[in-house]
Amino acid sequence: MNRFVYLDNSATTPVKPEVLDAMLPFLREDYGNPSSIYKKAASAEAAVAEARSQVAAALGAKPGEIFFTSGGSEADNWAIKGAALAAGKKGKHIISTQIEHHAVLHTLQFLEKQGYRVTYLPVDAEGKIRLEELRAAICEDTILITVMMANNEIGTVQPIDEIGKLAREKKILFHTDAVQAIGSLEIDVEELGVDLLSLSAHKFGGPKGVGALYVRSGVRIETLIHGGGQERGRRAGTENVAGVAGLGKAIALATEHLAEKTARIRGLRDALIEGISATIPDARLNGHREDRLPGNVNFCFRYIEGEALLLRLDAKGIAASSGSACTSGSLDPSHVLLALGLPHEIAHGSLRLSIGEQNTQEDIDYVLEVLPGIVETLRMMSPLYPGN
């Protein structure tokens, strides 16, 4: 029986036991609606308030700036559509990048159909935007800049603080999708200068189906979901109390002793990158070597196809992904890898291994024991491989 090694933490993470313990009371005895006034609802209301404070503390924000959502995709949609609609007659120009998550890209494409103009900035070969190109793209009617903090596929971390300074200088709202960054990077919204920030609980040890949007005090965005008066009248719908409680506990745990935890994960990442580079020829590391998420490893292997590689790894008990989980059902190569300038035939052979807190050196050793042989076998089956 092969061992099981989970290396798809960028797609989702296991719920931590302490998080589940924080959630269970609100699925059993404390099931009251937090909007009600009887005693049984008080514990639910208190749990939502505590989680709001926990998220705020993790971001260097105020509790009143935190709004709970159904996840990162809703938070992205709300931030972008809400900012665009609230801008009114100020303008209809938005700046983003070519490597954003589809929750951002598809939202922007929707707005383009409504008459908004979007500039999609290119990135360099390591996945970073060029600040001079961002500055040059700003127009008199630019109302929003939306740039992800760290890329979900290649792990490249963007210069968010410098973008924030530029946005402040130009008096333009700045949104960042920080879904991959929470629990991996130190985040202080004041230091970064962001106005809107999206996050999702299941990326850092919390449950699926719950997230949050940070909205800086004084920033006005239109409501996305209308109905009741929940979330201070900004986001209708009875609160997912158990999920919110889990999110609060998860973000508190994820940001505790962060430097120590990420140093260990970064060591595992570097060992995996160095091991793959040393044992597998024609392997290309994607993303910035230094400015990358501590647990992200992304390679392209020439002459093979990513899906076949995943199936072989799965047979050996290794869970990984080829590109982003949200697009894994697509036969098209990753838009992120194409944006780096990779040709289709190389982009098709991508593998993302994302390391989490639960992973060990033994996990890395097992991957390095198994992966080279799988790549070699697949290459020997390929008509494109030299010598075949």
C-alpha cells in the first residue's frame, strides 16, 4: 500500500481540529439565528463578533472593516463590481493583470460588457508586474486597481506595498485578492495601503464556503447581495455562523508564530525545488525564485502532459495539481503560464506541488523518490521526446 502525501494545499487545506471544535457548537446546541433577540441567539451573535475581531487582528484592520462572505470568489466579485458601481460618473477604467484568478478576470469581463474599460497588464517571465507599466496605464478616469497579492499557480508575490503607494498617490481604489497569501505572508492593510482585500477560510485550515472582504473605513462600494440587514446592511443573508466561527479560529491559528512556520515550509519547498532541478532534466521552475509563497513549487516538464503526470502521481499516493484547481477540468493550458511567455506545448506539462503545515521532510523525500521515474516513463512514451 502506497503512502498518501497531500501536496495540493493551494487548492484547499485540511480543517484543523481546533477549527472544527470551534464550529461544532453552532451546528448542534447553539443553532440560533444571530439576528434574533432571544437568549439562544446571543451565543451565535457573540461568535460572529469574535470572528470579526479575529480577522481584523490578523490583517491589522478594525472589526467594523470586516464583512463575511461565502468565500474568496464572492469577495472578489463584491469588491470589483461594488467599487465599479459606486464610482458613478467618476470613470469606467480598471487596471488589473493577465494572471489574476478567474474570479477576478471573469468579473472584469462581465464589467467590460457593461461598458467598462479594463487594462490587463502583462507580467515578466517570473510573473511580476512592472510598476512603470502600471503607472503608465493610469488614466484620468481610472477608478480601481486590482492585483492579486500572490499567484495561486506559480506563487509569485507582487509588490503590493508599492502598488498601494501609487494608488494612494493617484487617489485610486486598490483591491488585492489575498486568498493565497493569508497564513503564508505577514499582512498589515495599513502598511500595504490596500482599500479592499479578499480572503477565503479553506486556504488556511478553515472550512469551505466562507470568506471575508476587508473594506477600508470610508470606502464606499455598492451592495452585491440584497435582502436582509445582515453585515450592517451591506451583505444580505443569514450568517453562516459555524463557518464564520471556523474562519475566525483558523485565521488566528494561521497567523500565530507565522515566521517560524513559514521558515520550516520554505525549507521543504527549497529542498523540493533543488531535488527536482537536480534529478529531472528539461524541468523549468515557474514563478519568482525568491519572491514566492513559502509552500509553492511549480514546474513545467518538457515532452509530457500534465494530466498524465497527475494520474501517475495519484497512483503512487501523491495528490497534486496541474495549474489551478479551479481550471483543472479544462484542456487549455494555464493562462498564467502562457502569460509568462511559455509556448502551449511546454505549458501543458505543468505540475504544482503546494506544501502545507502538515507536510514533512519524509513527504518531500518520497516525492523525489517517485517523480523522476514517472517523468522518465512518460517521456519514453512521447513521440516528441528526442530519441523516441
